Amino acid sequence: MENYDDGLPESGLVREREIRRPHGPLPISRSQFWQMVKDGRLTPVKISPRVTCFWVQDVRALMRPRNEGGAS
């Protein structure tokens, strides 16, 4: 079991406001966030007409290059 220090739950779904700062680990604007969704870097999960979530593992995969310094 891995220990994450990013403020996100271990698994499950999270909403945009839990991902972006000041409440979340990604320091990006709302428009940058939704551009990443549009570009296919994050896949939205619609759980109701007005609620969109994202899988925590997808968010962590997006953050991984940033955390590892871009190492390949």
C-alpha cells in the first residue's frame, strides 16, 4: 500500500475543486484544468447532469511527471 502526501483520497472519485489549488495538489487555473480535459489528459466521469468527477489514479498519473521531475 502506497502512502500519498497529496491530500487526495487513496482511491475513488474526486471533483475539480479537490484537484486544483488552493484545496488540491495541482497549481493550475480552472481554464487550464478544463483544457487538460478537452485535450484528453483527464477523463471526466459524469455522475449526474451537474456533477463531474475524476478518478484519483488518473489525477495521480497526470501529476507523476511533475513529482518525478520529468524523468523518463
